[in-house]
Amino acid sequence: MPWLFLLLAIAAFAISMTTGSVALAVVCILAALVFLVIWVLALLAQRVGNQSRDDTMMIDPQELRRLREAAEARRASTAEGGHPSAHDNERLTP
């Protein structure tokens, strides 16, 4: 989509160079400038959007606390000499 603004800017600039009317040339040059600014901003927005993290991958505090408690329980059961039981594995599943 950003490339569409670049093409519009080039077209507006080409029209301003071929027209005989000064008013139309000024309007086309201003339109070309606006389209160039929109093109640059769209490219920047696209780059920022590609580098942002997915919000669905973030863990909420309750889930993080539950995972820590499960890890501590597993650590405590292995420290007692036993292996994690099936009951501990059931607690890990949501």
C-alpha cells in the first residue's frame, strides 16, 4: 500500500512538469509533496508494525504466578528424591 502513494507522487510530479498552467503545476507539486510525506510515514508505520511484539504472547501476572508455583512444587518434589507425579503435570495444564 505505501508504494501506491509513491506512484501517485510521481504521477503528480509528472503532470506538473507537462502542464502549461501555473496553477495546476503548483497544485500538482503540492500534491506530490503530500503524497511523498504520506509514503514515508506509511513506510515507517509498516516497519514499526513488523517489529512490534504480539500482545497475545504476553503472560498475565496470574498465569506467571501459577507457573512459578508449579515450578516450585516440581522442584520441591524432585528435591525430596521423587520424580514429578502425574498430579503435578495435571496442574500445569490450563
